[in-house]
Amino acid sequence: METRIVRINYTKENEPDPASEKAIAEAGRILKEGGLVAFPTETVYGLGGDAFNPESSRRIYQAKGRPSDNPLIVHIADIGDLPELSDRIPKEAYLLSDRFWPGPLTMILPKKDRVPKETTGGLDTVAIRFPSNPAAKALIREGGGFIAAPSANRSGRPSPTSAKYVIEDLSGRVDVILDGGDCVIGLESTIVDLTSEIPTVLRPGGVTLEELREVLGDVEIDRALIKDDSGIAPKAPGMKYRHYAPKGDLTVVRGEKAAVERYINGEIEKARNTPGHHIITAVIASTETASSYRADIIKNIGAREDENAIARNLFRILRECDDEGAGRIFAESFAGPGLKEAVMNRLLKAAGHKEITV
Ligand code: AMP
Ligand code: MG
């Protein structure tokens, strides 16, 4: 299949310009006909298909190489469309949509019969999000209002935060890729299950636990998230897969600044002195510490205080470590509240939970 790559440009008002609008309308027509379109959102790039067309959903799984029990998120561009997907909408859903939509929040609700099981990975519930990216909103509208879209990466790779990585993963596998520049958040949406008695976070993301609690009061965290090796199956099927794993051996190092630097530099020295094949070493560091390391590759993820930069840069850096052939990767820990919860969830997943405290 030939993949068309279309650049989206914006007006001063941050709306797609007339030429981009035309391209989005054409992409919307392709979605309605059962085709696949990758598009930018504020979280990560999505791989879209018509959510009501089971064949489109099958094609999404095929293009990604995704296990078919891992459900897709249905994207809408109008809160009024929510009742088309679910007929049991609790008041919490409206409290959340008032505050966080459009934005990086996904809600799980009981699904209506018309939502095909192919879209929900066989589940009786459906995941729903209203993204804020203007190109995404326009595409959803043009595509009929209900677009199933997981992240636009090949299964097992970090979610793409720029079109370059979508092209790398999905060229020849989708009809159109809309290139709308870099994603502003860079991590996937927060998923909240509203079908349990107490609303439960299944995946941390752009909306923080603190923000959810401000609106809902009591909010639980899926126990499987707290420790991945607890033996409990996560409630979001996708969370059980080892996502984001770079090819190199990644370890997260936690502790006082000086101890972390000493430990990582010591390990780099050891890797260097291992006879035989040279192992390329990399460190994922903060602006404050980047100059202290002696690795072959130093990735500055952002200032420690700047959780937005850390979130935005993480997936790009994991991909770059692969592209540059890093065999051993050490990452500082960015543990903390707010967005750092989501950062550490992804980073520890990428490390297969290999974390040491020094
Ligand atoms: P992605 O869009 O690639 O980040 O993947 C969608 C995520 O949403 C995966 O982790 C899915 O397991 C999760 N998800 C989608 N639908 C549901 C659902 N009905 N119940 C629980 N988790 C879901
Ligand atoms: Mg994904």
C-alpha cells in the first residue's frame, strides 16, 4: 500500500489552514470508506479507523501487529456524541468531561451493542476520549465522529511523538499520515474506569491523580499498576504487555544525586573495560546532571522541575537510544507526584522494572 504523507499547517488562530483542511476532509473520506489514517493528538500520534466498522478495527490491529485482545480507544469530537457509545453514563463522566475534555483523559464506560467487539478487544466496555488537538478534532468530525485509534506505533515500540516515528513504523501499512509536528504532552492519556464502584485509574497520563481527586473525591489506582510483578492482571489489557522496551538493557537508578552519578559512571567504566565487543553506553539524565556522565551517549531529558519537558522528551529519547545503538542505558529516576507518575510508569515499563536504589 502506498502511504500518503500530508503536512498540516496552522493559522494564527491555531486551526488547520485551508489547504490542510482540504487534506483532512479527504482523510476523513478515507476513514469513512474503511481506510486508516494516522494523525497527531496532544498526547501521542494515533492510528485511526472508523470505530463502528469492525473491518477497520481489524486493519488497525494488523497494521500495528497488535494482539487483538488489546482494545482501542474511541475518539470523539463532541461531548454530545457520548450517548452514541454508551447508554449507562454516570454523573462522574460529565464531571470529568466538563473539566478535562477536550484533553488527555480516557473514560471507560459500558458499551452499547452498536460498538463492535472488534473495537473493544472483545470487552463489554468502551474507552472514550475527546482530544484537543485541532487537526485531530477536524479529522474525527470529517471521519464521521467516532474514530478508533490506538497509538500509531508498531506494537512493542514507544508511542510516536512526532510524524517521523509514525513514518518509520507504519509507512506502507496505512493510507495517510497527517504530519502535525511534535506532540505537546508526549505521553498517552490517563485512563479512568467508571464501571467500577470507585473510579479507578488504569493508566496514569496527562491528567494527574491529584486533578482527578479534585473533581471526583475518591479515586483508586489499579493495584496492578503499583507493582508490575504483583501477579495481578491489569484491568487495561494493554498494560500487561511489555511496551516501550528499547533494544538496549535499561536500568533506572534511584538515589541522591552524587551517589547516582558515581554508580552510573562506575557501571559505564565497567562496560568499557569488558573485553571484546564494545558496548555503546547511554545515560538519560536531567539538565542539572547531564555534564557529569562519561557515557558514549548523553540524553538530556529536561530540567528536573520541568515535568512537562520530561514527559514530552521520554519516548523520543528511548527511540534515539535504539537508533544510536545503545547497548546499556542508565536512566535517572524522575519519581514524584503529578505528571512524573506517568513518566515513571512508562520508564519502569521500558526497563522491565529493573530499578536499583544506590
Ligand atoms: P493505546 O491507545 O495504544 O495507548 O492503547 C489503548 C489503551 O487503552 C490500552 O492500554 C488498552 O488496554 C486500554 N483500553 C482500551 N479500551 C479499554 C477498556 N474497555 N477497558 C480497559 N482498558 C481499555
Ligand atoms: Mg499504545
